[in-house]
Amino acid sequence: MPPETTTPNSSRRSERSRRAILDATYGLVMEKGYAKLTIEAIAARAGVGKQTIYRWWPSKGAVMFDAFFDAAYSGGEDIALPDTGDIEADLKAVLRATVDEYNDPEYSARLRALNSEVLADSQLSAELFDRMLAPGLAAYRTRLEAAQQAGQIAAGADLETAVELLLSPIQYRWQLGPGPLTHAFADSIVDIVLPGLRPPHPEG
Amino acid sequence: MPPETTTPNSSRRSERSRRAILDATYGLVMEKGYAKLTIEAIAARAGVGKQTIYRWWPSKGAVMFDAFFDAAYSGGEDIALPDTGDIEADLKAVLRATVDEYNDPEYSARLRALNSEVLADSQLSAELFDRMLAPGLAAYRTRLEAAQQAGQIAAGADLETAVELLLSPIQYRWQLGPGPLTHAFADSIVDIVLPGLRPPHPEG
């Protein structure tokens, strides 16, 4: 154990620097956008040397990931969809809430930075997926499985594709802009996707 | 008319420089990825000064857009979906081809650069949409309208959302990686989406 990392003082100082770096990164991305983020600017705002940043993170993308995680995903483990017994109503409620989230400027800026970095550096996409997306997709899947057991969705339905069909049009519209992100759009997604998941004789 | 832009020689030289800049940009993105692209590197490879680049384009994103357009979208105006009269078979054929395209490393690298830049600079998303996406979405829409007239799709179906439901899961899986981009995935998209677009009594 190297002494400089184990004394209580240096450990506290390390944690303070780490916190300052993450806060500086978050603030800079929100104010100026991710494209303009530099390690120099983070170091200046955090009051640390560039070497301190590079000691903990290999790139600005890596710092940004941790900054956004710290800010947004604490406590996100217990994510679950509502279950009122009405799969159509529950999916519409949660997709409307998702639309509201994408329309929030701060959420959108954060997502923009994360997705841009993932596209520029394909190594990061597995990390983004595991840390951010997988828990959300699993929550949808759990809700669809409950509907399946309630006989509202066919036993053989491809739930993996179904979950992506529900979520991907919102990301697509947000990212590429073919139309406005509205509650009507969220409802329409459910109205088109759900019939393809129903049992052959829903009344039978 | 300023003489330095109208003599045949300077106009040919301009066109040669423009071409060299676009080719250099395309090559650099393909070889090193978009994140590592710099105006300096483009200038060095194209054998021009940085000022020559900045005279025509405001940013590396703008050069990249034009480079990728020149390389990929000449003649893309007459885009149309197959129409064999069988909407299910036609959609599966074209979505399978789309999956193949996203799986092509060169196409994927190009799309990665474009999408990353659009996310980093939201001003560009309208341009990406108008130049790249709108013609493709319109082609899907035209095919769905033909199916509508043939009685295979309901008169009141929301075709705008339908088109995005067909295309967005492929972009989503490619970009965020929840699963493999296969022909089976393409088929499954159509199998789930199409029932929600059918007329109330398809056999009636």
C-alpha cells in the first residue's frame, strides 16, 4: 500500500478533487455543449492539474461518462414500470413520461453528450448500454412478461424486439428530428405495436 | 465579378482544392475515426492551407458532411421501395437490406461520424434530416400508401409513425447495441408492426 494513497488526508483530498472534476465536467457540458469540452477547461474549473485528471480517466469521454452517471443515475436500480393490469394504459403512461424526459433541455443535453461520445468512440457503447440502457429495457421486459402471464400478450411474442420497438422511435425522433416528440406520438407507438403482440384470439 | 474567382484557371484550381479537401476528409475519417479528425490533418493531406478550408466551411463537421455526401449520396434521389404487391415481403426485403448496410464497416463508420456530429452540434440535425433521411422516409411512406390503396393497410393508419417504427429499431440497435443486427430482427420488426396497421377486417 503506497502511503500517499492511504493517509486519511490524501484520501479526502483525492475524493474532493474527483468530485470537483466531475462537477466541472457536468457544468461545462451543460453550459457549452460536449463538443467544446476539453481536459484543459475541466482542469481549470476544477482547480486541478491535467495530470490529476489523466491519472483517473483516459479521455474526456470517460470523465463525462462518470460525471453524468454521478449526476443522474444514483438510485436508478429500482426502476420499474407501473402495473395497473392494463398493459395499454401502462405503456402509454411510461412512454409519455419518456417523451417528457427527452423534451427536458438538461436531460437532452446530457443524452446528446453521451450518445455523441458513444458514436465517436465505439468502445464506449457497451458501457453506455450496460450502465444506462440495460436496466430500462429490463423493466419494460418485466412489464411485458406480466402482461403475457395475464393473457394480454401472446405466449410466443418476441418481447426483446417489442421493447426496442417501443423505445427506439422516441430516441430516433429526438436525435434525427423527423417530427415533434409529443404525447400523441407516444400513444401512436403503443397503438401500432400492441396489436402485433396480442394473442391470436384475445377474446377467446 | 471579382477576377480571381472567374478566370478558368482559378476556377479549376478551386475545384481541385475542394475535391482534395473532401477526399482527404473522407479518407481520414475512414482510417482514424471522426473523433480524431482535425482541420490541420485535412489541410496537410489535401496539400492546402487551413485558411482555404475555412474559406469554404465553418467547421470540421461541415466539411465532413459534404465529404460524406459527395461520396455516398450522388444519385440517391430516385430511391424507391420494391412493390411486388406483397407489403410484408417487400418490407422484410428492404429492412434486411438496411440491416446489411448498417453491418457494412464503411457505411457504419460514415454513419457514426455523421450522427456523432449531429449530436454534438444540434444545428446540423435539420441538415442531416433534409439531406439524408427525408428521401428514405418518403420512399417508405409511398410504399405504405400503395399498400393502403390495395386494402392491405387501414385507411386511417398513422403512416408517419409506422415508417419510424420500421426504421428506428435498426438505428437503435446499431447505435446502442442491445442485440445483434440480423435478418431475423428485421423480419420480427415487420411481424410486430404490420398487424397494427392492418384494416379492421383484412379478410372481409
